Amino acid sequence: MFVERGTNLNELEKRSFYSFVGLYLISSLFFIILLAYWYYSAQKSAIENETYYKLEHIADKLGAEIINAQMKGSTLNFPNEKGFGYKLITTQEADSYTPGYYEKNGTKYLISASPQEHLDIKYVSVTTKSYFQKLYDLQDLVLGVMFLSFVFVVLIAFVLSRLFLKPLHNRMVQIESFIQDVSHELNTPITALKMSAGRAIKKGVYDKNILTNISISTKQLESIYKSLTFLNFKQKQEEAHAINFKTVVVNVLEYYKELTDAKGIHIQTKLEDVKLVMLESRAELLVSNLLSNAIKYSMPDTRITLKLTQEFFCINDEGVGIDEQKLQKIFEIYKRESQIAGGFGVGLSIVKQICDAYGMKIEVKSKLREGSSFKVYFV
């Protein structure tokens, strides 16, 4: 009913969505009924009081006219009130009546002793059916307002569903795609490990190529593990301390040496000793994600250049590059702007989060088929 055309929901989304909308509509209807009942009761009481005081007022006017007529010997002038009737009750008829405010057969009436037995009239009876007409009109009004209010609530639900369902659905699609990508990324090194281990067992010897494949696959798994661990919201808080950022860069380069050698990528460095106060694990993750990203999107026999100064750390590659129109989105989590290489779209998002956490600024420049440059400014 409220689902935007062209949006396909899975079963979990449908159950969650309809449960939310159902609860929203039921609770809204409950409050509408509650407010309507409160308003109806208050207005009914007001109409009741208005009717009573109007009947009493007419009865008092009739009583006053009767008293004046006897005392002055004038002719009775009965008030002409639209929607109200009256009856004079003589002393002979009075035994069948009792003063008070009554309701009978859709009529409200008041019996008053205001004439005080002048002109032999003991009571006056004033009647009206306008009370019930006003009550019916009030009921129609309340039901109409309730209906319009519920229609308005339904329209709000429709608007809210269009506003919030699509981003939620897109996020679910991103998460599902992320899970699929993670599964794919895990499957590649796991398959390589199985094949290398199988070859080693079958050959009965452990040559360098087999061990290198096992090492590369293990490091790929470890890299994925570190990224997923960072995304865990319940991270253990550690205390930052002074580190040599150059040492971190050198260690990460050594870590990925087998992979760069396997792809024939040439590494060129120009590194200074730079002291920074940050978690060493975060520094490693920052450099690791930038370097692995450069390796992933570089062609064989190309060059990656790393430069570290007191002001910045920069990685340049000669890879496939990024469309300039997509540069603003590459730091969004689960965002992959290229399907050329693997990955699941969290590496650059992690880099951006680490930079933001330590007050660093990251700048990216790229051209298609020419390569990319990522520069992290420390201050």
C-alpha cells in the first residue's frame, strides 16, 4: 500500500515495515478515538448545561409574566422562543407533576414553580427537542473529523514511507551486497589456501611458490579480518601514544611485499621520520587500506610511490583511476565505484573515519586510466 513503486522488499523488510505501519495506524486511531471521546463528552456536557439554563430562563420569564399579569391586571405576553414550547399547569393539575429537569421521548423539559400559584397556575413546563438535534449534529461533526483525521494520518504514513523506506531499502541492499562481497573476498584466499595446501601435500615438498601463495592468502584474510574488526561498534578503547609513522609505513610495505612482487609492482619511497600521537593499530590500518587499495587497482609492472614528510603522507599509483564525478562518494561505506577489482567498499571509509578521529585531512586526485593520488595531511 505504502511501498514506492519499483522498490522490491525482502520478507524481513516487509514484516518490519508492515508491523511499523500497523502499529503507527492503530496507535494513531486509538489517540484519535480518545481525543474524539474527550471532545464529544465535553461538548455534550456544554450542550446539556446550555439547554438546562435556557429552559430555566424561559420558565423564569413565564413565571414573571404570570406574576405581573395578576398584580397589574394586564394581559399575559408569552415569550416567543423558537424551538421551545411551554405549558401552564394549574393547581388542579399539579398533583400529577413534580418540579425538575427531565428527558422523555426525545424531548428535554423543565417543570418550574416560578409562577408561585399566581392566576391559579402552580407550575410551568418548558420543552425542547433542540438538545437532541444539537447532539446529532455534534456526533456527525465528531465522526467526520475522526474520519478526516484518520485519512490525514494515513497520508502522513504514506509520505513517511516514501521518505524513509527508500533510504532504508538502499541501506539493506548495500548491506546484502556487502555480505556477498565479503563472502567473495573470503572465498578467494580460502580457495588459494586449499589449493596450495593440497598441492604441497600431493607433491610432498614445500617449494617457495606454494609457501608464497599460502602467505599472500593468509595476509588477505588477515586484512579482511582487521577491516571487519574496525567496523565492530563495540571496539575496546585503547590509549594513543607517540609512534614513528615511518616505521609503520615500512612494516606495512614489508607485509605486502609478496603481493607487490607477485603483481610485478615497483615500490618507490621517500620517507622521513615523523612522530605522531595515535594508536599504532589505527596507523597500520590507515596505511594498509591505502596501500592495498593502490595495489588492487594497479596493473602489473606499474609503479606505486609513497612519500612521507612532517606535513603529509601520500600514495600515488598508476592504476585504473577514478571518474572525477565519483570522487566525492568514494569514502562512503559499502561504496564501490569500480568493479574491476575485488573488495567490499569499506577500506576508504575506514581511512576517512581514522582521519576524522585524529583531525587529519585527506585529499584525493585521480584521472581515469592514469592513476590516483591519496594525500593525508597531519595538521
